[in-house]
Amino acid sequence: MSTTSYILYATTGFSAFEPTRMQWALVIIGLIVLGIALLLEIIRAQVARRRRADDLWRDFEEVAIERGLSATELNICREMARDTVPNRPLRLLTSKDVFDECAGKRMTALRSSGATDEELESASDALGDIRRRLGLTFVPFGRRLHSTRGLQPEQKLTIELKKGASGTRFVAAVLDVTDLGILISPPESGAGQVTLEPGQDVAVAFWRGDDARYSFRTKVLKSFHSPKLAIVLGHAQRLERTQARTFYRVRVSLPTKVAELALKDPEELERASDVRLLPSSGHLQGTIGSLSGGGASMVLKSRVNVDDLLRVEIDLARAYADIEKAVPEDVTGTENLEAACKVVSVSALPGPRYLVRASFALINETDRDKIVRFVNVKEQKLAKEDSDED
């Protein structure tokens, strides 16, 4: 009996279990077998993952070939997928958001590596060709934009150029969108002669029909004449989205003139640059009862139908006078604001009168900002009156 066994027996009355050499051998063999089994399972799992990955990449290449990508374009897609979505390569070929993200990273890496303008332009052209072949050039209306690469030509942008404490704001149109940047027209309105220098910071906002208001900050990349002046803005790292229903709404009582727009094709509205130039028929008298940055409700004496398009006048100067507030300089002495509205709902009232709720389908973003500013002023006045009563 060993010393340990003797002490255990003397103190407790129990003797220690002492395995034989055969038992020790069986334990060691069991551990070895268990280790081999675990190793084999790890190898099996790795082989299965590798096979799944091979299958995914095989599907990736088959889809790319089916879409008509050349060998060079396939190599570009393969590099982007391996850098960004190595475990989900098919997403690069089927999701515009994923493709835009990968394209942005590729262009950023090229710029960081000191690529020349010619190399950047060539890379942008190649990405554009791939995007067109994959059918990833357009985000349907109503669906959210996740990247400024989803902007479409003729989209109106409200651009604010900071100059010290104040800013210069103007409207411009998107001419083209590539992976190099956003090509925009010269200022259309709101700023007179504006000079944009490369490297300047700008704040940009736009309203996308049937979707929401977006805003982002970026820099001017360059401006050139070819043959007319054009400006290139950089793509934004972050795109902010404000849904229409998040606009605050306040009650007002503003007489208004309403005209029915004579538009048969909804795309005509998207292409329009000025609400005042749109053809219309008939003129209705009414009263705006509530107002927000996303739309208005009004009472009309004649019936209109859901989805009708209306041109509505908004007298903001009178709205400020009604709440006994000073009228801002950019509202004083100007014509009434005009917006194209899409009828959302119609309810019959005694009279006969009709309560019409409508959302803005086309409005100058500068005018929308004026409305939002008025709504904020009235909200603050109402909040102050409530606190005084308390």
C-alpha cells in the first residue's frame, strides 16, 4: 500500500482506488481516440465550409457569365467580393446596395493609393459598365436610398454653401452620377452668381418622390466647362433620410387658390423644374387648414379625387402675420409659394365642402425649408403660450 493510500485508510477507513497499468493504458487509448475524433470532426467541418464556399463562388462566376461580364469585369467583381463580402459573393451581383458599397470602397482605395485622374476615370467607367450589365442602376421609387450613387439624372438638389455664419443656398439638377462623383448643373435659382471651388464643404438636400427627404454633406471635387459649366460633388459617406410623416404639422387658416394639373404621365412631374410652368385646368377656391413640410390639408368647395395632382398656393407671409410674428426677409415681398400636391384622401363635409389631404409631389426644396421654419416658429409660440398659462 502506498503512503497516500495508508493515510487515507487511517483517517477515513477507505482505501484509495489504484488503477492497474492496463486500466491506465485503456484511459490513454480512449483519450487518443477522442482527440482523433475531434480532429476528424474539425477537418470535416472545414471541408464542408470550403465546399460551400466553392459552391458559392462557382454560382457567383456562373451568374456573372450569364449577365455577360467580360473576363476583366469578372476579375474586378471577384476582387471587390473578396475584399467586402467573401462569404456572400452573390450579393455583389444581385444587390445594388452591396454593389454600391463595394464600388465606393474600391474608388476610395484607388484614391488613397495615388491613382491618376485617368486611372480613376477608367475605374469608374468599368464599374458603370458592370452596374449596367447587372441591372443595378436604378432604385425604384418608394424604396429607400442607401447611397448617393442611387441619385438619378434630373433630380433637383438644394445646395447650401457655407460662408461664415450665413450660407448661400441654390438649386441645381443632377446631370449624371458615376463612381467618380455627382455631376450637377450650374445653380438654377436662389443664389445669382455662385462660385464653387474644389474642396469646399456643401450641405445637400433633396426630396425623392413617393419616398422621403434626404440630406448629406460632401465636398466639391471640381468644376469645368464642357461646353457648359458643370460641377462634380463627391459621394457622401452618410445619407440621412427624413420620412414625410416625421414633419411636424400645425393648424393654419390660409385662403388658397388650387388648380388641377393637366398631367397624364406621372413622369412629367418628375421631369418638371418649376411648378408654375406645369399646364393646368380649372381654378378652385379653398382654405388650407394644416401645413407641414410634407404636405397640407385643405377644405375645397369642389370635389377632387384621390391621386389627382393639384397646384396649391401657400401665402406664408399671411401665415406669419396671423401668429403676429415678423416675416423673414426671404418671405417678405415674394410671390406666394406654389407646390404640386398629390391627393391622399378626400372626405365629404356639410356644405357641400370637401376635406382634402395631400402630400407634396413637387416643391422647391428652398420653399419646403421655409414651410418647415414657419412650422417651427408656430410650434415655439404655442409652447410659450402654454407655459405662460401654467
